Amino acid sequence: MAEAPRLDAPGAVTAPGASAPPHTDAPFTPGAAAPTGRAAAGAAAALGVTARATGDATVTGRANGAATTGRARAGVRVVPAWVWGVPPVVVLGLVFLYPLALVVRQSLTPENGGGGGAFDAYASVFASHGFREALGTTVWLAVGATVGCLVLGFALALVIAFVPFPGAKGVAKFIDVFLSFPSFLITLALLFIYGTVGMANGVWSDLTGAADGPFHFLATPWGVLLAEITYFTPFVMRPLLAAFSQLDTAQLEVASSLGARPARIVRRVILPEALPALAAGGSLVLVMCLNEFGIVLFTGAKDVTTLPMLVYGKAILESDYSAACVVAVVNIAISVGLFGLYRVVSKRAGA
């Protein structure tokens, strides 16, 4: 008959044939060394209540620590978020908004401190033939330069992106560098080529023996238009190249395999994808052309008067500051409106 297990001590079970562990009645002393290894594992398994109690104590300790940390953090003074916005607003106000407010105030001040109305200067400027002519010249030059930049920029971007030739990546990198050039530098280069004593007239004189060459268009509105198209075309090419880099070439391959000619591929596949980039680049060029001053000044086109040139003439040459401020306010209003349009177009285009 099998021998039944013996219970030699409370809570201990001794298997048959195994020696019972020595029994001791010594109570557990706090601070005594905790069991390690297998003994600790067995103790944790056997004393589930004790383990849970230990876990509860740990959670309680963490909660107490978090509460202590929270009280410590509560004692630290937190700076409100709006305080950090005060310095840039102050700098922006002193550098830009205050001078702009002075311009607007001067435009509303009667000439020579007279007793006229606040808008007399506006009425006088709007009624002048010079202002209307300058406004028309500014608009048609800006629109013409924008159209020219769109056409030329689209054609050049197509060649760089889709026509493999040595140095294509270098040309694309040069466009990024070209964007940092000042406008008067491009105008100065055109003067060396097409100016009255430029290279083109010099070559003509050497070949024909004439004392004067035929190239004098640089001092006309067409010369200003050429200079603006030359300078602002890369501002259209940059977003176009970015758009072309994201175009799926599989579409072009499929269209070509179906027998579509290059012109049809450009019109039906590439152009629809490029329209947002064209709109964004064209809007930016239009805004910059409206405010261009250096190109008109350096070409020496005396008969070309734009709004920025009119501001310069009224303020510096005629000392009519009220009229100059009126023209400046009009120019700013047009520019801000077009810039808002540019932002809307860029947002829709994802630029």
C-alpha cells in the first residue's frame, strides 16, 4: 500500500520517502536577508498574496513619487506661451510696421501742412497723367514679363528634365545659384552685350565700318522686358523642375508606345501635371515684376516710368513726399493683393 504524504509542518508537504526539512519555530525577522535564486522564485509562487502586496506597495510608491514630483513642478513658475511672441512682434513693429505707418500717415497729410483734406494728395495723384501712365507701364511690363517667363521657363525645364544631355544636373544646380543673383547684375551683363558701346554694336561696327551700331533697344521698354524675362525665368523653372521630378515616367512610356508624338505627350500628359507649378511660379514673378526697381534704373530707360520709379522721382528728385507716399501705398496695396493670390495658388498647388 502506498504511503500517504505527511504533513510535518503547517503549510509544508513532504513527499513519500523524502526527508522532511528541519522545522524551526523562529519567527521571521524584518531586515533579514531575502531568499535568492530558486528559493525566491518558490516563495513568490507560494506567497501570491505577499507578491501582490509588494506590487501594491510599488505602485503606491510610484504614485507618491509622482505626487511629489507634481508638487515640485507646481512650485516652478511656467512662462505663458504668449510671452515668447512679444519679442518678434516688437522687432517686426519697429522695423516694418512703424515705417509703413509713417508712410500711410504722410500720404494722408496735406501738402505743406495746409488745411486741405486728408485725401487731397490721393485725388491729386490719381488725377495726374504721370501716375496713370506709370500704372499702365508697370502692369503691362509685369504681365508681359510673366508670360515670357512662363513660356521660356517651361521650354527650358522640359529640355533639362526630359532631354538627356551631358551636364543637365549641373545646369539644374546653376539655376539654384542664379536665384541668388541681384537683378542689377543681369542688367549690367546685358549692357555689356547690347548697350550703346556694347559687344554687339562693336562687332557690327567692325564688320560694316559704321560709326554706330543698330542695337539701342535696351533703353526702351522692350529692353526692360528682356532684362526682366532673363532675370525672372529661373523663378518659374525651379518649381517646374520639382514638379517634373515627381512625374511618373511610366505615363510617358505608355504614351510613347501608343504612338503619341512628343508634342502630344507634352500637351496631354506633361502640361496638366505642370499647371500648378506654372501658376505658382507665374504668380511669384508677377508680384516681383510689379516691384522691380533695379532693372529699370540700370537699363537707363528714361522714358520708362513704373510705380517704383515714380516713387523715386517724387521723393528724391521733386521732394514731393506726400505724392511719393501715395504712390507707395498704392504699390503696396497691389503687391499685397497679388501676394495673397500667390499664397492661395501655391497652397492649392502644394508648393
